[in-house]
Amino acid sequence: MTDTAKEVLGESQPRGKSRSQWSDVWKQFRSHKGAMMGAFVLLFITFGVLFGPYLWDIDPTKLDIRNKDWRPVYMPLFSCSWTDLCIPPESLERMKYGWSHPLGTDNLGRDILASLIHGGRVSIAVGWVAMILAMLIGTAVGVASGYVKWLDGLLMRFTDLVLALPLLPLLLVIMLLFRDALRATFGPELGVFILIVCVIGATSWMQTARIVRADILALKEREFILAARSIGTPPMKMVTRHLLPNVLSPIMVSATLGLATAIITESAISFLGLGFPSDFPTWGKLLFDATDRIQNFPERALWPGLMISLVVLAVNYIGDGLRDALDPRIRGR
């Protein structure tokens, strides 16, 4: 049989390597410049807060009153006489700064760079764990509501009820009610961490549940689901093998956005003074501590606010790239 006949009959081997679905997803994601930049920023900050203490081993809770109110090393760059935004020369002479504390110190002599590194560990850890918890709850509720018909009305009305609640006052009430009990049981840091993660996860699953439910309802009418049901596929296997893999795309996109929401919520709770103890740094707590003297030391609010903004912006760009990469209608372009 000639090669032409083999090609006509479909017996010829492909000349190149066959690409998997995930290779196509990665290729599309890689072509999204904003998503790649967001992934780089997120990985850079994550590795910075993970390995930063090994490079900058100053204790963020150490008090050094003799070296309090140091300014960042870049502050002398703003010394000039042609604008009011610059630092007057007489103030520059009294300013304390140096490379031993490159971002300065607070009013108690604690190093701001060390506080940013350790605070980032807590904020990002809260964001990841709360996001995973919210995704698990939202996916379970969405799948149960979409697949089990008699549960649909009950679960969706409960979801609408939680969506209608004012979340920030609810978060503050829960923190006030359970904070002392958990701190006494697990310790001041671990108890508050568990409480914040559970509170954020329990109030952030609703959007994921509604998205997953809508996709499950649409998939139930597809031919491959009807075929699997006709051959007697058990319900659990139907969900795990046929339905969940096909709703992975919206779950992953919702997870990235949930990570940003969790970090902002933790920062808001800490900013309001109901988060971790006063000597335990987080980005939100650093913002809260900087508000009292923000007119004299604006850089103390700049750095934690910048870290929160960069992480949230990077996660949003990653979610945008994942949405485009996981959508087969866009991936083929």
C-alpha cells in the first residue's frame, strides 16, 4: 500500500509529536503577557517571604528604642530646595538612616523590612489556606446542587441567604465571639490563624458554588453524560470522572480570584485591630500601625500597601490568563 493510500485510509502515523491538552493550555497561558508578569511577581514575592528570613535574619519583634524612627535609605534622594515635596536640608541632617535598616524602623525600633517579610508569610498563608477551603466548600455545594435535583432549591436559597448578609460586620462579630476561646485553646497566633482562615473560607464560597452549579446543569444534558448514565455509571463515579474534570476551568479561575479576596479580607481584619496580636506582624497590621504617624512617616504605610496591591493585581492577571487558556474556544485561536 502506498503512502498516499495510507493517508487516505487514516493509517499514517503523525509526523510530529501529539500535543496534550495541558500543553495547549500552557502555550496559551504563556502567550498572555499580563498573566506571565503576574505569575513572576507572585512567585517573586512568595519566594521572598519564604526564604527572606534566611537572608535577613533580624527578628521583626525585637525592640530597639535607641534606633527607633529610622528612615529608609532612599530618603536623602528627596533632598532638594526647588519643591515643597522634598525634604529640607535641616531635616535631612537630623534624619537617621543606614543600610543596617534599609527600609527604616518604626517607633519602637522594629525593623520594617523584617516585618514585611514575616508579615507576608502570614498574609499569603492565610490567603492560600482560606482560598482552598472556600473552593472545597463551593465546589461541593455547586456539584450537589447541580447534580441532585431535590437539593438544588435548598442549597441555592441558602447560598442566596449568605450572599445577602453584610460580610464585613459578620466577620467582625465572629472574630469578637470566638477569638478569645480559640486563642486560649491553640495559642494567640495559631488560634487567630485558624479563626481567620475558617471565617474567610466560610464566607467566600458562594460565587464558586453558583458557577459550578451552572456548569453542572449544562453538562448533565450533554451526550457523553447521557451515555454514561445509560450504561449504569454510579453517581459518585459520574461526578468524579465526568463532571468535575469538565468544571475544572471555572474552579481554577475562581480560586485565583478567591486568593486575592482572602488576602484583602485578612488585611482588612488586621487593619481594624481584630486580627493577630499586636506584636505579630501582618501586612494589614503594619498598615494599621502606620496610620497614627502617616503624616510624618508615610513610607510605613506605603510598603505594606504596595505588597498587598502587587499580590492582588498579580493574582487577578493570573486568573485572566487562566480563563483564556482553559477556554477551548479561545485556546484554539
